Amino acid sequence: MLDKLRIALVLLIIGAVSGTLIWGTHTLTNDRIQENRARARLAVYVEMFPDLDVTEGMTFEDISHSSIRQKITMRNDAGALIGYAFLGSETNAFGFIDVVIGVDPSGTIIDVIVTDHNNTETYVRPLIANYVVKFAGQLITDVQYDAQTGATASYTSIRRIIEAAKLLVAGDPVLEAYQTVFADAARYEETQTFSSGPIRSKTSIFDETDTLLGYVYESNVPFEEDTIEIGVAIYPDETFAGVVIFDETIREDFKDAVEAFTVFKDLDLEAIDLEELEDAPRINVLKEFTQILLSILLLDDEELARLREFDFDAARAGETSVPGADRLHETFAIYDENDDFISQVYIGETIGYGWDDATNQPIPIEMAVVIAADGTIKNIIIIDHQETPGIGDIAFDAMDRLIGQSNTDIYNKSDAYASATYTGDAIRDFIKDALSDFNERVGD
């Protein structure tokens, strides 16, 4: 056995010299460093795959991916497949982290081993002991991650490597979804995640030459009894590219709805008028999220660095007191790239003049308001409504008077507002609730 290990070690060293250097974060400066690293990797392989034929049972495949460097197919002495090892590396704000992932033929993770890193040791050590060990025994196609680990940067790096390995095991339906908008997409990279709010993540899309094709802002959107993973695609010049549906089983059902959005292709974001789209359940679910997203992206072109959400469900349950919790369904703060507070966004609904004769119930105005850090109104967005045509528009047109104001007085006193009292009252009450909550939340 020792002879086999020595032979295998020599083969690993030769492979590292003649092929792509899989531990790309480090430059091997001498044979001793190279031998030590090869020996350490071999020890990991043998530990993960005790039946490994260490002389002839390893097939190396270089992988062109930002997170995975190499895939190694493992076989036993009889030539039977016993699993795969994936060598990955990621960089973060604290440096680099190198990982080996072992997976058996069924797709079950054998182990995840951090082989090298220069992240803060006092964070990484408990991260490995308490959280990384949980990956063993899980299916790589359905990995459960912990929300809080105390070492977010390191854990996120490990997660990205695992997610990249998952695609090599199960194929890449996510890439196929991106290709429905960006036909030349060959690689993607999640470049920003949001803790909460309507946007879950921002992903950059690249072609085979690593040229940036665009971005996709992703979210989970409720529809009937399902939750649909969708994304809004934007070109690098900030023009509209299209809508992405990630679930293959739902994608066909939403084909017509996605096609409806092609009328906006190549338009500047400011020029998109979603009211041009017909009202249909599938179109509306895409329209609502797209309207909210576009409203956020158009906030003075300020880069979103982080979103935070207040728990209004807890407020309704009486766990905290929030004025206007009935109208305000969601709120989140927007921060710039320096983590300075920019504004607070409120999304919800308010009862105006709209009425459904079939159900004998009011139809609420769905809207959002953005309040700047100085307490003034920055933007007001009507997401959807069924107000009386012509009359409701009077109140909507008068909303512009509120931009830059810190209260609704100028709106209440306008002549135009008096001609659409029900609609105007509804808008005013929503904004007043948002201002009240903002002053309590940010003013303290």
C-alpha cells in the first residue's frame, strides 16, 4: 500500500507540473512545497475514498470555472466508479479558501474539506467544526445551508464552490435559463446577494471569452399556490434584456408571459411602461416584480449594496408596534457601496375607489414610496390599481408635488386632489404611514 501511495504521489506531482495548476491561489516555488501539497491532497482522496486505486484509479479533468479548478473521477481496483472529487478555490474580502468536495456515485456528499486558506483562523476553525461538517451525507443537488454561521465570507466562499460542483454533477439548468435571454451565456457569477427585500441576488453573465453580457436580478415571487424563481435581465448599458424563468417545469407555462416582455427589449429602463402589457395572471406576476425592481434600480443610479427588511408580519402579530402596518406590507433600507444609508422603501396597498362588483370587495391600490435619508419623499410608484379612469389619474398626477416634501400637506391642499378625494385620501394615508414609520425608525 505504501508503494502505491508513493507512486500515486509522483503521478500527482507530475500532473501538477505538466497540466493546469489546480491550486491556482498559490505559486509553487520549489519541489518541496509541491510535494507537500500533493501529499496532502492524496491523503484527502484516500480518506474520502478508502477503496481508491491510487495508481490507476484517478482521472483528472481540468475545469474552466471561476470556483472549480479540477474534477477527479475515482475508481477502485476493479475499475468501478466510486465517486468524484472536486477541487475548488474562492477569494473573498479576507483572502482565499481552497476546498475539496467528495461525492459518491449517487450524488451524496462524502465530505467537504478545507485544505488551505488565509481567512481569519478564529472564525474558520469553528466554521469547519460546527457547520462545514453538516454537508456530509447531504445530496449535492439539494444542499441545506445555514443562515448564520459567524463567518459569512468564508462560508459564502465554500457555498459557491459546492454550488459549482453541483452543476458539474447534475448539469446546469440555471445556465440554460440564462441562455433564454443571453444566448451566448457560458458562465455566470453571483456578484451580490441581498439579505432581504424583493431582490434575492444579482448575477453577472459572461460568454466563452469572459465578456460581460449583462446582469440578472433574481427573486422568489408567489403565484397561486407556488413560488416562482424569476429574474429580470439587464444589459451592461442599463437597457432591458428580458425576463428569466428558472423552473423548467413552469417555464413553458409562462412562455407567453415572458414573450410579452420582449416589446421592451433594448429600451432604457426609464422608458419602460409596464401598463402597455395586457392584464393576465402570469403576465401580472412578472409585471409586479419587474415594476418594483425597476423602481429600485432607477433610484438616482445609486448602487445597491445591501437591502434590509423590517418584519411587518411580526408587527401584525403584535410583537412590535408599527404605525400603518395594515397598509405597509414590506419595507427595506437601501445602502450605497460604502454602507451609508440612502433611503427607505415601503411597499404595500391602500384602499381607494376601486371596487369589485363580483365579490363586493374593494380593489386596493398597490404602491410603493421611497423616503430619502433626510426624511423627504424621493419617489412614489403606483404598482397596480383599478381606480376610475380619468378620476384616479388626477390624484396620481398630483403626486409629483410630494417629491422633496417631508409631509403630505401640499398634496392635501391641491385643487387637483380635491377632484379625486377617495383616491387621494388612500395615497395620502399610505404615504403618511410610511413617513410616520420612517421618523420612528430612522429618527430615533
